[in-house]
Amino acid sequence: MTDNSFYFKQLLSGSDFAESNLVARQMVNFVYALGDLDSRQCILVDPTYDVDSLIETIQKDDMNISGVLLTHYHADHAGGDLFGHKIEGSKELLEKLNIPIHCNENEVEWILKGTSLDKNSLVPHSSGDSVSIGKHSIKLIHTPGHTPGSQCFLISNILISGDTLFLNGCGRTDLPGSDPELMYDSLVNKLNKLEDSTVVFPGHYYSNEPFDTLDNIKTYNPVLKPKSAAQWLSIFG
């Protein structure tokens, strides 16, 4: 991304914000801010754990939060109950800001069950839809597998991959709503076919580096190595 008007932050839970939250420090989620410096508007991706700290961080940059993008319904990304721990998320953010919550249409019911959000707060999208922030356009890519409505966000050469693709692995496929066959299709037939120069920013800090280019990831990530669905499922399914 070479456009000087593009605003971008990668924030690590338990480190860049929510420093005293033990769950945040253990889960090492990334929250992202994508924005437009001309309009001073930005969208948060998966804001959880400490919404006050996230709002303060954005306001220090003289930016305004105008929306949320959710990669999927799990509590460490959308808020809710995580193994008995209450996780702040989109619901708490809406108590402070009147903004839309963008999600994939296949994830709506899962989000409602997990977060107690009002359905009117959600803006459902189909794969290929775009969300604009100033003059910048964010493409929404439906990548089911980890959950039915998991989605990734592509803006120029930046991919926010959520829990679909990590730098060295992928999201689990043994959870409610998961599907190993759909995960293979999402990884191989969607994300793996993006430009090699695409810079992947994952949902968790599970690797040595916080981001990497897709061409590099292809050389070491085992989930992108199998040559067929049958081979992939025999290893990772």
C-alpha cells in the first residue's frame, strides 16, 4: 500500500492494549484499524478485550471509528463468553459508538447467539461485497471452514486473514460450524490464488513474525502444501 492517505494499525491484545488482561495476553489476538487520513474515518477489525483502550488509541491519532468488520463469531474476535471468561467486543463498543457491524451473511445467527447483539446492528454481506472507508475500498472474501461465515478482508495488497490463514497454519476445523472440506477450498481456491505480493496479516500472533507476504508463506506453511483435497483432508481434516 503506497497511498499516503491510507491509515493502518496492527494492534496486539495484551501488549498494545488490554495489557493487564490475562486472557488477552494468552490469546494474542490482533485487532486492525483500516482508515482514510483525508476523511479521518477508520474501521476496526475484530475489536475485543478492551474497547475503551481501542477507542483511545484511535482518537490519539485524530481518527474517528465509523464501523466494525468481523472476521467470524468466536468470542475472541466478536466478544462474548470464552470458556467462562467474559470478553468485551462489538456489543460493548456499540454502547459507546453508533456504528454498523459488518459480517458475512452466513455468520449472522452465530454472532447473535454469541454476543447478544441486536440483529439491527449487523450489516450482512455476500462474498465479493465491498465496504468503503473514505476513498478506499475493502473487499470481503467469504472463506468458510473455520466457521460458516468466516471472511477475510483485502485492501490493495493487504489481506486481513482472521482465523482462516495463519502464517504457519490455519484455523481449527473441529469446532461448531467448522468444515474441513470448505477450509481446503477457502485456502487453496481463494486465498492461495491471490497475488504473491499480498501481505497477510493474521488474526493471532502464532508465528515468529506478525505478517508476511503470501509468496513467502507458501514456502513454509504446511496447510498450503497438499496438492489435492483428499491429501489435505488426510493430513488436516
